[in-house]
Amino acid sequence: MKPIRKFTVRAVVPTPLAALEELAANLRWSWHEPTRRLFEAIDPDLWRASRRDPVALLGEVAPERLAELASDEGFVRWADQERAGLREYLDEPRWFQSLGAEVPRTVAYFSPEFGITAALPQYSGGLGILAGDHLKAASDLGVPLVGVGLFYKAGYFSQSITDDGWQQERYPVLDPDGLPLSMLRHPDGTPVQVTLALPDEGELHARVWTAAVGRIPLLMLDTDIPANTDALRSVTDRLYGGGGEHRLLQELLLGVGGARAVKLFAELTGRPQPDVYHMNEGHAGFLGLERISTHIGEGLSFAEALQLVRAGTVFTTHTPVPAGIDRFDRGLVERYLTSSLLPGVDLADALALGVEPGADPATSAFNMAVMGLRLAQRANGVSKLHGEVSRRMFGDLWPGFDRDEVPIASITNGVHAPTWTDPALLALAESHLGTGDTEHADWRSDAVSDAEFWNVKRSMRLQLVEDARRRLAEAWRDQHAGAQPPKWVGGVLDPDTLTVGFARRVPTYKRLTLMLQDPERLKAILTDPDRPVQFVIAGKSHPADDEGKRLIQKLVQFASQPELRERIVFLPDYDMGMAELLYPGCDVWLNNPLRPLEACGTSGMKAAMNGALNLSILDGWWAEYAGDDFGWVIPSADAAGDAAERDALEAASLYDLLEHRVATRYYERDGDGVPTEWVRRVRATLGELAPELGADRMVRQYVEELYRPAAEQADRVAADNDRGARALAAYRDRVREAWPRVQVVHVESGGVESPHVGDELRLRAHVDLGGLTPDDVVVEAVHGRSRSDERIEQAQRTPLVPSVSGTDDAGDPAGPRLFTGSIVLDRAGAFGYTVRVVPRHPLLVSAAELGLVAVAG
Ligand SMILES: *Cc1c(COP(=O)(O)O)cnc(C)c1O
């Protein structure tokens, strides 16, 4: 029978065990192994059954067992110690405090999804898990950060696979009362409500849940409340669920509602208001408009408010794939951006922020990434290669500038080691290497013998094999009305066979089925009598992506052949819970995206942290870190004629590597059956590579390279009653008005007849400033190698200075000005130079920022 209503009754925990409730309420348990051990000890079977979720465990455990533990002094002491540890962790000074930095005071980190733990399924893939890892690392480092997102009633979706291989989606509803969340309330106990004015439907209301992620509060807005109409209650029903309008409402709620929520949160908790706003992708871009609206209410113009907002905003782009970027119909956006929602904001000003470069402003789609870049003075991609790709992809926003001047930097993603390192490795480090810090353990030390090491790796593989069998049996029962699974299901995979993992979302560019290019060849690799290979595969396709579902189907059908089904398995419903066992259980992690479409990719990092070697196209993070000891590079066939040829060539390389490099190495054993050379590489991966891949490295970089400078800049433009913002806005208007008249009229050179290295080239540039003063601009020579007529490579810039007389030779104060300077020719070979004019203002961060440049000729 189906219940008409469901809710969760929380357990009554006996007073001596109050520490358990406090520990369960803070999500630090999701990465703190000692806390998990404590909960496991309550009831090991139930712990597994409740998928290692302390809140679920406390809800299910028998009251008699709790009573028994409450009178067990040893257990009570253990729980109290863990609680004391948590409290200390929450209060003690950490890395950020050691900087003695006054800013950032608070970073508000906005993301449409957060993957903290399988028990709080508010993520679809890499973007969300990265956001979760960002919060966890910020917590460990003591960075003052607040996460802002939405609470989706059914999360993303839960995946099952029919007998003929077709993905089906289910949307089990979450009960916030059964999760470690608390509602944000006013001092009188009434729930905080955030309200957005809508054009026709009236108002959209949201309550605000908070989760404690260690030291970091995460706010999640939820529209499923009686104050809303039924239609509006479902705004936060699912992650990436609906079409244009539904998605737009979610993003308005995230951006505008989120900005309002984080302000209220600061007021209610006495924390400093955010001075930095970080947009994790474009979805939260409307937060900039909300903040502009607030500043307009304080008496600023749109242009001045924009300067204030830009100074403290950081934008991270995550994808070079157009389908990964949100674009809305302009008419739709126009309908929602009303003056009731955003008082004082002129519609035309707001719409202009989303116009794609080169498009007709009257018809352009409203592009959220483009808006993000216009609203943020600092932006970054998520690996070095992705930074380059982004500078090319978005370069048209800064026309006239070379790619390397496009103001998009890069910070390579990282993954949170305490979350993603298998407890078996942790235990090994603790028992043999004298540290519970797996990232800094000396993995090459012979305190752990190769045989011991290999044994631990085998236990991790076995754990995956058992989990896979359990999942497949469950899936079988689910698909066949509870029927017993056939016997072979209990025998899939083998704990002593080379195990290759491949799991990720299934957009086409990730090429789930590349391995099926030559099915016979793959079959031969899987069933090799001496050196067999087994594959564990998982991944969800977006519910609206039938193409992705066809790829899954193709793979599932291949894997269900009786002679292969024990060697290649597709595990349904990939999530963090599966990932926790999958990465440690693999020997090799496979990644074969179409280069350069994988912005970073983090699954290979997690695999490396668990002693898997990577077998990957040179894309994303791997393009920076690939090394012989850490795995193998699948060469990209960049010169291939078309996509089909490229797939064929890259697949052939993949098979060759698997057969002749990977499997041969893996099965090369010493007298005790240990693959010593393989183990050496795994140790190198753990000891040398893994420490580079941590989210702590990433968050430190964000603090030093983006958050601190942004916070300082925000203070600077806001000082003296927003004097800087006003000045910069006025400057920008003035320069823009004059710019069409700014021109390098003529350049004379002298000093070299037949140029040699060491000679000095003297330049005299006559520049029409169009009414601007020499202080408003930089006139500079741009010079460097120039092998073609088109480009100056590795350009250097040398400023030219106004000549003493200030005016040109002709002496006309309104005429061209003379700027002079000289360049030393420091290198032999082809040389080229030009002269250009760019805006200069102390509050601009880069020459390209205003997108204005006048180049000679
Ligand atoms: C790490 C992770 C991802 C992201 O993997 P990519 O390599 O970035 O595609 C997706 N889903 C889950 C469950 C993960 O743990």
C-alpha cells in the first residue's frame, strides 16, 4: 500500500549519548573517518544498510541498543572525545587564520549543485562534487566561506536500466527532516522566507535550509512551502529538470534569492556580510543584478553599481561545450527582469549583460556565462588547458586583444583527499607510515613491503567486486519483480583481474562507447587467457538526452553477452556512494574525452588518490600532470580528417596500450605473485602525484589569487562612499565616448640601419587622443618574434612616454601627441612590432578589461 504522506520521526537519543546527535548534525562525518568508525560501532550491519549515513542510522537503530550503549562507559567516553574533537576543529585557528589577512571577510560561494555526501543527493556530477570538495577544503583551511544553493526535493534522479539497456529515471522524494539540515529562523523562531516578485504569478517564496559542512554553512533555498501556488512549489523539484522557464526560475531563485538569503544569514548570525561573491559557473549570475539593484537603491547609477559588484565578483567557467552553458530566450528573460524584482535596474542595462559578442543585441540569446564574465572582474577556467581554451572561446568579449591577454586565468581543480581516500589506505598509512595524513605519507618507504601494499590494494578491489555483485543482484530484483537473480550475477568480476574503471556523466564528448569501436578486439582483450582485463562502467545520461541513453544501451547490450558479462559490467545509478568504492577498486582509470572538451575532469584525480594509474587522453588535469609513473597517455588524433576517423585512431591506440603496455605490466609478477614494477608506479602516484591533486591546494590558490585581490579591490572601490566606483564608472563613460577618435596616426623609427642583437630601436608615435589626456591611456610598443605577417608571438610590451613638450611637433594642443621610447633588440631572428593605445586607470585590473584598444596601421 502506498502512504499518502511520509515524514521522518527522529530517534530519541539517550542523554549520555547526546554527543552522537551533535556529531551527526555536522557533515564533517562525511570525510572524518574516526567519526564514521564511532557510528559504525553502534551497529556495523545497520551502518552498511543505512549507507554509512549517521542520521539514517540513528533513525533506525533499536532503542535497546542505544540504551545499552548509554550505559557503556567506554563508548560514552569515545563519543564525548569525538565531539570534543569536532568542537576543536570548528573553533581552532587554521591555515587562513595564520595568514593574518583582514580580507576576505566572507566569501559567498554560489553553485547550482553541491555534492557533499551520497546521503544528501544534491548534485548531478563533477560540478557539484567539486563544489562540495571546495566547501570541505575551505572548512579544513579555515576560510570564511558560505555556500549558497538550492534544495531539490528529488535531487537529480535515480537511474535504473531495463533489460534492453534503456535508462529509466526515478525521482524519490527527499524529506528534509530526515537529513542533517536545519531551518534558518528569525530570533522569534519564525522561519526565514526569501521572496521574489514575479511578473504574473505573484510571488515566489522560499525557505532556507542550512547544512553544516564542518566550519562552512551551506544555505539551500526550497520553494516547497504552502505559501506558494502548486506550480511554484515545484520550482525546486529537481536539479536540471525542466525546460527554459523552469530553469530560469531556478536560476533567478539561486542568484537573486540566494543573494538575499546570504545577507539575511549574515545579519541573523552576526557574521560579516560577504565581500566576495564567487559564481561556480553561470547559473547564479543574477546575483550580480540583485546586488546592483541594492546599490542603486543606495543612490548609485547602474554603471557605478556595476563597478562595485564587479570588483568583488569571481566567475569560474567550467565547460568549453556549448550545451553546458545556459542560454535563455531573450523574451523570457525580459518578462522576468521587472522593476518589482530588481528595483531601479533598467531592463535594457540588464539584458545587455547577457548579449553574446557579435550577436544582434535585439535578438541575441541571453547567455549566463557571458553575463558572468561581464559581472566579474576576475575569472578563471579549471585547468591550464581549459584556461587557454576559455580565452579563445570567450575572446570576442575583449575584441582586439591577443588570446593571452584575455583576462581569464586558470586554477586547476582538486579533490578533497579525506573524502576520497579509501579507509584501507588510511589505515595502512596509520599503522605502517606513522601518519593518518595519506597525502603526506612516504608511500615509497619500505616500512610497507610490496606484498603488504599489494594485499591492501587487493582488498580494495575485492570490496568493489562484492559491491558490484550486490548492486547487480539488487538491480535484477528491481527489474524482475523481486525474482532471484541468476547465478552468474554472483560471479561477475574477479578480485585478481586487472580492473579498468570508467564512470562519469554521459554527454557525447566523453565518448562512453569509444571502447566499442572494434568490439572483437575489445572482446579479445577482456577474455585473454593469460592477461584478462575487466571493466567496471557507470554513468547517468541527462533525462532529456536520448543520444546519451543510446550510448548506455549500446554498452549495456555489449556487456550482456554471456561470454563477456562477467568481465564487463555496467553498474546502474552512479553516485558518490558507488564512487567511494569504485575508485579504490580500480587499477586503471580510463578517460577518453574529445580533447579539449574535458575542462578538468576530477574522477581520474580521485582514482589516483587511491592508487589507480590513469589511462587518458591528454586533456584537462592530465595534460598538466601526466607522467610515466602515473599512467599512460592515449594520443589524440588531432590531425584526423573527421570525427569517425579520429574515434577509430584513438580507439586503436587505446587497445594497443591496454594490450601491450598496461596488461603486460600488470601481469609481470615476482616469485610471490606481486607486480613489483606496477606497485612502484602506484607508490609514485600516491607519493608524488596525489599531493598535487588536493582540493586544499585549489582553495589556497583561490584565496591567494582571486578572493583576496577581489576583496581588496572591493574595499578600494567602496572606500570614501564608493568614490572609486563612481570614478571608474565616469572614466569608463568618458573613455568609451572618446575611443572612436583615438588613433595611432603615424609611427617613426630610428637607430638601426642593419639591426643586430643589442641595438636600440627608437620609436616616435604620433597619437590622436580624441580629447583624452596622456594620463588616461597607455601608449605602448608591442614587440616580439614575428615569423608571419599576422602575429607577434610571445609579445612584450614597452610603454612609450609623452614627449616633454607634451604636444606634437606641430605644436597644436588639440592635434596628435608625440610619445617616444626605445626597444632593445635582445634576440636574433624575425622581429616585429606595433604601437597601440589602451585605457589606463588605477582600478582596472587588466589592459583588456574595457575591451578598448587602438592599434597602429
Ligand atoms: C568525481 C565524480 C564525477 C566527475 O567525474 P569527471 O571525471 O569530472 O567526469 C561525477 N560523478 C561522481 C559520482 C563523481 O564522484
